Amino acid sequence: MQNGHMANALHKILRFGYARLWHRWPVMIVPLMRRFRHFNKYWPQPFTPRSFNEKTLWRMLFDRRAIYAQVAGKFEARDFVRRRLGTDENLIPLIALIRHPSEVQHLKLPGTFILKINDGSQLRRIWRKGAAVDRDEMERLVADWLTHQQAKWQREWVYTQVTHAVIAEHFIGSDAGVPPDDLKFNCYDGRVHAIAHVRRGGPAPLVNHYDRDWNCLPIKASTGPMADPAPRPAELDEAIRIAEAVSAGFDFLRVDLFVVAGRIWFGELTTLHSAGILLLDPPEWDFTFGKPWVLPKGVGPISALLGGQPDLRVD
């Protein structure tokens, strides 16, 4: 009986400690390395990273710069983009930032709209034009999403720095609820090096990768099968200008944009692309995408524990 009490007490102490220390790299490093090995099929070198996924892991473990509070959340990124571009004409109209599920009962909703988790990925739902809106069901959905803690689940510290909420936006896709094509710009120190073009509307997204001149790259991604190369978008030069203006100063930042009827809309910013498990075929592209990523000085394992990491100028 006494041993049972001691085991229970020890379990509580460990849970208490983990709840406060899970984001420290000495606690994170072993499970993240194991996950990395499971998906990428090679052991990472987190202290001397070479590949794109290794450098993403390095950022997850050691990069604690305050700038991420301005870009990691979808809501916070809107203001960052507004300041960087000096305009809000590329921002999708916002309906609300929902911090409590009951708030959905009082929202003024358009014919088509989308809900998305602010501090995470994957959790989103579209209401197409003419679809019934069950506010009680929506409230239950939001309540469920707000129990989701991607920061701890994926060990992505950046999400602890932004608002835990759900955002409601106007939907810019078709009335049938099909999202627009997505252009994801991989930007290194403010320069676009590669673009992932995600086409939606079928049973699964189709993904092609291009260089900045829209030459199709021979890459198959785990996020979806390849399609026939698409024509070069007429708005590509302007989209590249926007992506580079937004990402200036970041050693790496992914800028997601949509092009709808000739207009460019901002989607989101991504600091931890695929959480270090971006699976590319052939796998050599993992290292090719890692080459232009120059890690920042003054950031690393010691400064992650002691503080004092240099931050970016955002003005």
C-alpha cells in the first residue's frame, strides 16, 4: 500500500515537472530525435544540422527568439504582414477571434466562411454557401478544438507564444467549399528559393514544387501526389515580392499565399515546416533545401537555456 502511495506521488511530481519543463530542449531532444528517425529514416545531427529537416529540428529545440510571437499564430501574423506590407489589402476579411466556444452563438456570419485553429495546423472547417449553420454543433466543435494543445503534442514551443483561440474568416474559395490553390514560398533570408503549388478540389491535394522561375522540380512530397506542371501564374512576380517583403530578415520563413481571380491573399506564416518531418522523394532534396538555410548567430543550446538570444528588427 505504501509503495502504491509513493508511486502515485512520484507520478504527480513527474507530471508537475513535465508541465513546466516540456519545452526545454534537454527534455524534448530524445523524443524528437526518435520521431525524426522514425519518419525520415536517418538519425539527425541536431547540434550540427545539414538538411532542411535537421535545421527545422534545431529551431524547435534551440531557437527561442521573441519574434515568433508575432508570426506563429494566424491571427498575430495578420498584423505582422500588415506592418511589413504597409497595407491590409492582402488580408482575408476577419470575422472574429474566438477565445470561448459560446462566442459563436453571437457571430454575424456570411454565406461562406471558415474556422481555423490559431495556434496549430490541420484543424479547420469550411461552411459552404447555402449550408445550414448549427450554432450548437459549431460551439461543440470549437470547444473540442480549444482542448487541442499542438505546442505540447508536437513539442512546438512557438505556439506557446501566441493566442490559444479559433479564428473565423470569410472563405475565398468556391461557393461549393473548395479551397483555392495554395502557393507556399520557402524563403531564406528574405529570398524565395522554392515554391510548393498545392492544387485542391480532387480526392487529395496535388503538390508540385517549382524554383523561383517556375521550373518544375522532380520532387514528390508526402503531402500529396504530383500533378502535371501548371502554367506560370500571371501574378507570380507580385507574389514573390510580397513573400520576400514579409520574410526579410528571417533565416527561414514559409509564406503561404492564395491567388484568386487575379488577387493575392495572405494565408499564414510557418516557422516550423512540417515539424521537421517534411518527406521528399527523392530524399536528397531534404539536403538541397537545407543548403541555403544559414542558421542565426547567437542562437543555440546554451542561449536557449540561459536566454539573451538576439531578436530581429521588424520595422
